[in-house]
Amino acid sequence: MKMKNIEYFDDVRSLQLSPRKFLSADHDEIMAGYTTDIYFVKTRDLLKENGRLDVPVVAEIFSKESGVFAGLSEVLSLLKDKGVKVYALEEGMAFSPKEVVCRIHGPYGSFGMYETVILGFLASSSGWATAARECVKAAEGKPVLCFGARHVHPAVAPVMERVALVAGGCTGASCILGAKLAGAEPQGTIPHAAVLIVGDTVRTAILYDSVLPEQESRIILVDTFKDEAEESLLVARALRKKLDGVRLDTPGERGGVSPSLVREVRWRLNMEGFSHVQIVVSGGLNPDKIRLLSQAGADVFGVGSYIAHATPRDMTMDLKVIDGTPIAKRGRLPGIEENPRLKRFL
């Protein structure tokens, strides 16, 4: 049964929800207008009464601060077949404060009610992309993996991890759906739970090697039971050339992953002929920590909370032209603000 679209205030009043397991909106509910702010629905009633619901307008979207643009693919899915033209930056492009990042031409009634949704797509995704890009820049060419799924609601985790790859520049993501949406395979080792249950890091490493396909990287956690440098050597001696890397995820209660720890692990691995073994670091990383750990010899960085907890870019949509006449509310400039970097997508 087709879901009824929200068009006017009476539709909202009559909306009845069935019991649900999870509280997130599904795709059909977003398309039907269930996640919009109520005042845009009331506006439709007002404009219909006035005969102005489908007046042609131009709307421009900008952010008050700089960032990396993302979220456009979802906006385009929302507005496809709505009879509008969409001009925007490409996902992954950096933007400046107040720069127009997206422009929509069309009848107000075709897209106005979706302002909440459009801004939400762009605000959240651009925030995640900006944080991911900061980490990627700090790593200076070394791989950065997004491990942020556990820090956000599972309904948006795939959105975040996909954005971290396609717009932020991360080389991998741990969330299965997020990685697949980005055209990549999910990446990650095993949790401490596996090592704790097996009861020994070397035994875990041998089992890991025995059950994984050959093409999968052998990267082993080495901070569960013993000193990280000691466990790194024990695992390296067991797997030899098969070992691709060791992962340091030392908790804050033990001082976290420090530059001195990374230097020691690197030194000891090199001394025993294991220079091919990479050092993967994770646990509370941010751009400053990435720079320090990279200088100390870390090769790969797993970033979770810094990307997941990124501040959304505060996006605003303004009507700038109505029925061919330039117009704007006080404090804004009437008429189109040209941006040659915009490209037509719809």
C-alpha cells in the first residue's frame, strides 16, 4: 500500500502511526514528508489559499562556516522528478563561509516543504566530511579508516561512513553498509572480545590467520593481555611474513596510544626483521594526535568519535527570487549570488 504524502495540515492531523521496532524514519517516510517541520506544511495551506503555492522561485543554500560539501546525492534522490533544477558544488569540494553551495530553481510547492530534509542531509554529511578531511590531511597520505559507526544511531551510521570515504577522503570504513555504499569493502580487525574469549593473543592470531581468506589483511590487536611491544613481537614471530600489521588501541586508563609507545614498537619490530609489519593506531584520535603518532612511526589511523561527533555545518536556505523578481529578507542580498563553481545536477 502506497504511503500517503503529507501535503496540507489536515494530512498531519490525520496521520496515524503503526507500532514500530526502531524509531528512525524509513526512506518512504522521508519522501512522504513525515520528517519535515510542521511550519512548512502550514505554509502550503496558506499559499494554496492565496493561489501562490506553485509560484516559481530560486532558493540558495549556504553555510555560516567553511567546510567540505557532502550530502548532495540524497538531496538529488529527494528532488528527482519534482520538476526543479539543482545546481551545486560537487561532493568533496571545500567551501567558504556564506558561499552558495546549492541553488534550486522551480515551483515552491514542488520542494519548499522539504527544506528541513534538504538542510539536514547537507548539514550532517558536510560536518562528517569536514572532520574526515581534517584527519586525512593530518595523516599526510597515510591511510585513515572511519570507525565511527558505534558513536551514532545505526540508521545514520552508513551515511556517515560513506561520506567519510567519498567526500572526506578516508581509505576505508568498518561499517558494512557504509563501505558497500561507497563501493568499497569494509575494513577492520577483530575486537578485544575475541582475544579475551580465546584467552591468548598469539593463539588468537593463529586462529585469525587460519579462518580468513588469503586476500584479507592479517592485522592483530596487541594490547589485550601484555605489553604492546612484547605482544607485537610474539605475534610477528608466530605469523612471520603473513602478518600485515599490529593494532595499538591502548585505553586511556593505561595512558592511551602515545608517540613513545609507537616508536618502541616500531624499533623492536625492525630490530627483529619485521619492518614490513605496519602499526595501526586507534582510540580517541584527532588531527593533532594523528600528526604526532605519524611522526613517531604509525602507518594507519582508525578514527571514530572525531568524525562521528563532528559539528554539522549550519546550512541555511533563502528564497532569493520570486516570480522573476529579486528578493530577500533583511540582512540578506536579494537576487542570485553567482558562484561559477556550481554545476547543474538536475
